[in-house]
Amino acid sequence: MEVRITHIHLSGGETYRHIQSVRWQNADNSSEWDTDSTATMVSRLRRGWRMFVWSGWNKVEVTAAGGRYLSTEAGELMKLPRF
């Protein structure tokens, strides 16, 4: 499955290590939205899910940094709206 992360929820700081949960949208079915913990999303990455954020017109891949955190190469994930 491929999903687009649209929002992040931080707790205890302002870095990617503080992302506690994310809101996401199914890339194939725009009516499917959900909110899940970072741990759940990292587990899904390990199972083959693909995740991305939009940065302007560019689709940027989300990865599991250190095996525990969600991250993007140039910090695009941290630019997303908070919830």
C-alpha cells in the first residue's frame, strides 16, 4: 500500500524524534484517511508499505530513521501541518 502523510503530531520537542503520530491518506483511494502512531507506521514500512509527503510538486519518500522514527531526507516531514 502507498500512503501520503498529511499531518504530524509532536510531543516533547520539535524534531522528527518527537513525532508521536501521523494522519495519512491512501494514495489509491483518496476517501480513506486514518491516524496512527509512529511505531505503527514504522512497522508498516518494514512490511513493505510506501509512504510519502508532497514538497511543492515533488513526491518525497518517508523512511524509518534509526528503525524507530519517521523521517525524510531534507526534513519535509517536519514542515507538515500539526494536529
